[in-house]
Amino acid sequence: MCPRHPRHLPIFTHPGRSVSELGMFPELNNLLNTSPDRAEQGKLTLLCDSKTDGSFLVHHFLSFYLKANCKVCFVALLQSFSHYNTVGQKLGVNLTTARERGQLVILEGLKSSADIFFHPQEEPHPLRFLRETSAESLQPLYEFVREALKPVDSEDTTWRFPVLLVDDLSVLLSLGLGAVAVLDFAHYCRATVCSELQGNMVALVHDSEDAEDGENELLLNGLSHQSHLILQAEGLATGFCKDVHGQLKILWRKSTGRRDRSLIYQYKIQDKNVSFFAKGMSPAVL
């Protein structure tokens, strides 16, 4: 299962503080005016990346919701569990422990894609479409999400609310599914997780900016209209710059009759931290 673009994640911390003390990226929380103890519910957050690697946003929200004591279903289609766990430990969360205590349910796309071809399946597999010549439905994957996040009275720990995290939906297009099928999956997940269970959904979509890639554009536009918050990481139009590595567009979608609100920040990634600043306000420029 190959991603459309490479993923290389630097490790972020804050000067003078260890990663375990942070658990996520505090500057991003400040920009979004949120924290794990006061996270909103019933929201769909869309993550996009264009001409850059936006995987740091996925790791941020994964650690954010685990720190918030939420029940998390993570559909991980791009990387192995060990990759996410290694980065998670650097951000102060242990995915192995979270999975063992029932807080985290993870579908490993890389492992599952091999299992479905080389091992007999006694029950319908969430990625069953991989064996179908003309896959048109993601219902087994939706059923997996619904089962993973449904309330269980016998659980010893009461989680605050459920969260679905998908990394990333564009992979499903690469595997032969159409945008309509992926949008249907997202719609049913949103109805179940955000509306019925009053939880949150976070999904990454890669913006290919390819004029001929109509399916990806349809998926991105469809999810944009459904989202409450959109975070779009973009590479610089001018290309590489040692002092500014990209920019992050933040768009808060409002209800009908109210104007959307948006902000744009540039950022610089260093060895152990990421800094955000207004356009043209890089410390190197000042």
C-alpha cells in the first residue's frame, strides 16, 4: 500500500521542555484556541497537504485526543504501527499501552492488506474491497469503525468521547475506489461519530493539484463542505527556503448565514521544534 507522497516526520518539542511534557504541539493548540481538557465535540476536521508533508498534523491530533482521554479509532493506511508508536512516544503517548487498555483501536493498512491476500478470513475484512475487481463500497470499513467506537458498558474506564482519525483518505483513491464511495464512507462515519455519538472525526487528504485528478478534487471539495475546521499545510510557491518551510492555512467553517474565518501562518521546522509566525515575520527576517 504505497502513499502518493513521501512522509518524513521531524520531531518537535519546545525549547526547555521535553516531549513527554508536551504530548502534542502547544503552539498549534494556541492557534486553534484549544487544549485536550476543553476539546469541542461533534466536529469534522479536514487536514490537507500540498507540495509538503502534512503528517505532523496527524501525529498532533492522535496525541491530542489520547491525552484528552478519548476513545480513538485510527485507520492508519500509510505507515506501520511501529512508525506511529515511535513518533507517539516522542510526543508523550504510548500507542501500545493505549491499545492494550482499550483506548486505541487501530487498523494497520500495511499489515491488513497482506493478511487479506495471504490468510483466510473467517469474517468480513474491513479492507475486503482490495480483493474485489470493481470495488464500489466501503461498508465493511464503516462497520469496523462503528464497532470500534460503540459504547461498551463493561469497559472499566469511561472515555470522554469517541474520535475517528484517518491517515489518509487519498490512499483509498490510489487503491481503485472512486471519490463517491470514499465520500459515502466519510458521510456515514460523520453521521455516526459526530452526530450520533457526539464525537469528532479527523481525516487527511492529499491535495495533488493535478488538473487531471478529478477524483481527488471531488473528494477534497466534498469533504471541505462538510468540515467544521480545515488545516491546509502548503509548500512555499517560491520553493525551498531555509528560514521558512511552509505555511498553514486555518479555516473555521461557520453555519449558514455566518461568514467563515481564516488565518494564515508560516512555519519553520527545526530539529526539535516547529515555530509558527505571521507571513513576513520570520525571526530570520526580523
